[in-house]
Amino acid sequence: MKKLLEYLSDFWFLLFPKNCEACGRALSRGEEVLCFDCLYELPRTHFCNEDDNPIMQLFEGRIRLERATALFYFQKGSKFRKLLHSLKYNHEPEIGVLLGKELGAEMLSSGNFSDIDYIIPVPLHPNRQKKRGYNQSERIAAGISEITKIPVLVDVLIRNTDTKTQTKMNKEERWQNVSGKFIVTDSDVLKGKHVLLVDDVVTTGATTEACGTTLLSVEGVKLSIAVLAKA
């Protein structure tokens, strides 16, 4: 029976091959979303192993962090940039899960994130999430959780105002756009916990700071940050 299932799986793969989301090449058995070559070529930061890395430095003096990391550099023309666009705008949520698993594996390997109690994705406003079909940060968080076994909380932090896209905003405009736009729905579940705030890309850090400030208003909360990439 096992051999029959493998045969049927191989036959199905031949009839309906999947292509790498980065380079377009047909995926081989064992490859998921990306071919191994593209996954290897993505510009990794290795920040998980550095206590004083550029993400920690970005938020120094802004919010109190235990640890922070980014998996990739967000470079112009890179394959990661194409992947992020597909994740956010081409309805490819599996990209978020795969890259989340890569981030989770590096976090687990470093040993620096072993005391996290909960993963909290940066929320989208319900209107935007309905339009997109999913929250990309939740998909990233799901991938991290699959590797680290840390539970994800998706409703404890919400965005109560639908904000404008921040692509062309400067640092001050981004902060004004998101400040005060997030609320905690259940403080009791977070009291005294160490939470990991997860997002796709950090640029000025305005959204992350706004979310982090809200979470840190809960008694005893410790905050760490993990993002897919640093712009």
C-alpha cells in the first residue's frame, strides 16, 4: 500500500508539477514552495546569534526588548523581495509558513529564544484581512510555531483602526499612522509572560513599536521581536 501511494503521488506530481516561487523552476521531490538553490541563496542575517544586532539597535531607547532578530536582509532586486510581494499581494500564504519555519529553525538553533511563552503576529485590520484573505504575519507565526512548538495567540492584540498603507511614508508619518491603533483584548492571559511579536518586514519600526508599546502596557510582560526581514 505504501508503494502504491508513493506511485500515485509521483504520478500526480508529474501531471501537476509545482514551480519555485522565486525562480520558476519545477520543484523536485522534497522541495516546498522554493527550490533548495533559491532557499540557500536568500540573504540571511544570522541575527539570532547576535545579542546586539541591528534590530535591537533600531529599537534602542524606543521600547524595552529582551531579544530581536530578522532572518533576511530586504535588498532591492533580491529573490526575497519577490517572495514578499507574492506573500502579501498574490495570495501565496504558504510562502509565509515556509519562511516562518526557516526563522523558527534559526531561533531554535540559537537557543536565545527558548523562554518565549506566546507568539503574537502583528494584526491586520479586519477590512484589510478580508480583502487579502489572510494575515501574512499569522502565516509566518504559524511556521515559527510549527518548528518551536510555541503557541500562537491571534486575537489578543488587535488593530482597532484601518490605517493607510505606509509604503511611501517617512518615519514620522508612519508613527502618526499607527500610534494608538492597537489594543490588547485580554490582559490576563499576557500578565507576566514573555511574548514574541512577529511581522514580515521592519523598516522604520513604527508599526512594531506601536504594537510593542501596547503589549508592554500589560503588567509583567517581556517583549521580543522576530521579523522575516530588515529593510
